[in-house]
Amino acid sequence: DKPFRIFTKEDIARYNGEDESQPIYMAVKGVVFDVTSGKDFYGKGAGYNALAGKDATRAVAKWSLEPEDLNSDISDLSEEQLKSLEEVYKGVYLAKYPVVGYMSYRVLGKPHDEL
């Protein structure tokens, strides 16, 4: 098993699906997933490509692809959005995709990335 990596926003941004020779990574709740097997969803030009190469926690919780939601700040989300986030995190990401690392803010014990 490879050791887990710690990713900064700049690190994960390199794995956004633009370079087909690289895997596609995205993070939810500070956990970085290899979503390459879902490249029909996350690859270049695909519907969810906006989430690739980012910690998209807020976007996943809100079912949003808006640029202002492509971050990890969940401090102002509703109970319903937080519940949805938990369901998708467990039911989709943890269930389907391998974990390759963690965002640095999670390791450092911060609530979210500095925006």
C-alpha cells in the first residue's frame, strides 16, 4: 500500500482531468479520492469536471457546480445540506473511490481550507 499523501489546494489542482496521463483527484470533507474510474463524470469536458482537482465539499453538499461553491467551507450550510453531504460522502465517495490522501487543512485540524 502506498502511504497517504497530504495535499494543498495547489497539489490537488494538478489532478483535474486535463492531462489524460494523470489520475483525477477530488476531495470531499478533506479526504482526497482517486475518481479516475469515474472519468466519464469527472474527466475533461464531463459534467462534473468542475469538481475535479478541488476540495468540492461545499459543492457536493449543495449539489452545485457554481464556482463560488467549489471549496471546503460548510460553515453556513443547512442541516439538510449537511445530511446530504454525509450521505453522498459515505454512499458515493467512500463506497466507490479509493482514498489517496488528505487535504492539509484536515491534517492541521482546521475546519476548512483558507479561501
